[in-house]
Amino acid sequence: MQWKDVDVDELERLQVIECTQGVVPEYCSPLLALHHTDRPPMSNPYAPHLPPDILWLERATLLGDCMSQIAFGASFVIFLQTMYALYQNQNLKSNRSHLDYILPVYTFIIFALGTAFIGMDMKSLQLMFIDNREYPGGPTAYSLSKYSSAITVVPNACSIVAGWLADGFLLYRCLVIFHLKLYIIALPILMYLGSISMGMIFLFQISRPSANLWSETSVNFGIPYFSLSASLNVLLTLLIAARLLLYRRALRHALGPDHAYSIPYASIAAMIVESSMLYAVSSLLFIGPYGAKSHISNIFLPVLSQVQIIAPMLIIFRVATRRAWDSKTGTAPMTSIQFQSRDGVQHSTRDDADKETGVTQLRLPPQERDRDRRTEGKKQGTNISGLSDSLGMSLESGSWREEV
């Protein structure tokens, strides 16, 4: 077929493109590049002669990559602050636990995966729009023809592995908050294992020759993988937020509304919403258009690869820094909470220890303390025990502490 013999109306009905490396995948089958001199008159003589649907796909791809680079800038700043906060936190501790070493390693690994993704994604953009701009069918045809090469397989693998790590961290947070009650999070654990299995199969499926993320196959494992991951994020976020809000409600009922605003559980719930909910919403924004086979999914997919890294780093950073916001902003230190016995406690010793550990002490006003001293010891012990039982916390030596 000669270029001059091609009818413009027939371009929309073409099923394949003959190029130097064989048949381009069906996803870009409507693409057929014409010689510049054979183009029909157009409103913009410099516009590529490609179907509007393909041009919209390329715009969405470029927009998503640009937004992911902005998100990477935020990820880079959060990574530096998180690593510095973890380093400072370790210097203040005399006895270090295994978590003091795991969190920095975890933070470095997920950031390295995000950096590898963004670096190779930028290289792919260069190859598409600059080095091979005259490829038959345009940048999209070139990208899909190279989908099984390392320039695409490596960032895809980095994104999927980073998603596993992010989901695993959120699952760990849920385990801690529910005090290792496996019967409560049995379903999330099964969903997490299913997400890993679907992710492996999906990565293998899109890495085969002539395959890509949007290939029309009899079984598309991308839908179950992304659906499981998004559902898991939403479920874990709701479980964690509900648990922390129940803590806040119990303490507010016991201490009264005037003291409830000084407790840290509301701020921890805000921390979960600001970080994990961000991940869950980003997952939903992608899975919806992807399931509908809309090009909008190309905007949210690169952004999701960075958001799933930002979310756990935000949690680690705020826990490591133990920041305290005032009650008007609905925050408090992201640390332990400890109630002291009002009889026979050496406050100077406790105050020195709290300066080192970052423990927040909540004390009643003097009027209430004087009134409580006149109450019977049995009634006082019953009230404290009831509060401890309602919150699922242990009572030891007149004080109780809940680690978050």
C-alpha cells in the first residue's frame, strides 16, 4: 500500500500497523502514520495525523508523568525529614529495639523503589517523545512496542513491589492498634496475600512480548490486583480509624469533654486519614477509570506509584518526630499516653523520664484531684479499672500506658 493510496476515512477502520518490527499491538491499531506531504488539509498543519483518541491518550500519559514528578518532589522532602527524624530519635534512646533499625531500612527501600520508577519513567518519556518521535504510529505505538523491554518492566515491578510494602506496613499498623488480635484482621491478611499473588501474575502477564497494561485478554489480572489492593487500603483505613475513634470516645466519656480534646487519639486518627486515606483515595481514582478502560487511568497510575510511598513515610515521620499540635487543630503528640496515680508518686522522677521518652501525661484539674482524694479508695480503683478495661489497656502500679 502506498501512502498516496490511503484514504483518510479508512484510517479509523485499520486494524494493524505494519512497521519495521512487525505488527503493533491491537491497542494502537488505529495508528497509521502518513508522510507529511500526503496529509489532508487540517486546522493545525503541524498537528500529527492521528485519531483524537490516541492524542488524548498521549496527553493523559504526559500529564500523569508530570504529576508523578511533582509527587516525587514531595516524596523526596518527606524522605529526608523522615530519615533525619529517625536518626535523632535513635540518638535519644539508650536501649534500641529492632524497630529502630527496621524503620530506616524500610523507608530507604520504598523511597529507592519510587526513585527507580520515576527515573526510568522519565527515560521512557525521552525515548517516546524525543528520540523516536517519528516512529510509525507515534509515541504511543513506540511505547507499546517496547512494553516488554526493561525500560518498562523495571518501573512496573518497582511500583508493584512498593505497593506490597505499603500495604504490608498498613497491615502492621492495624495489627499493633488491635493488639495482635488476628481474628479481627483475618480478612485483611487474606486480601493481602491475594494481592501479592495477583500482583505476581499480573506482572508476568504484562511483561510478555506483545502484551501491555491495556491488552485485551481473556483474563485480565490487572482488574483483580488493583481491586484487591484498593479494597485492602480502604478496609484497613476504616478499621484503624474506627479503633482510634473508639479510644477517644471512651476517654471523653470517662474524663469529660473538657479533657477529651487534650488526648492524642484524635490526632492519631487524623494522621491515619491524612496518610492512609490518601493512598486509598488514589487507588480508587485509578481503579475506576482503569476498569472502564478510560485514558484517565493514565493520569492517576504514575501518581499512585508515588502516593503509595508517601503514605507510609508520613506515618513514620509523624511517629518519629512525636509532634504536638494544640487542641484547636485537633492534634497532639504522636506518642504514648500515661495516666499517673495521684497517691505516692514521685513527680520529679516521672517528669524527668517523660522528657526522655516523650510520654504525654494527662492530669485532672486541682479541684477534681481534691475531690477525688476524698472519695473512697475502693470506688476510685473501680473507676480506673473500668476505664482500663474499656480501652483494652493494662493497669500496672497505678499507671497505664498504651503504645501507638
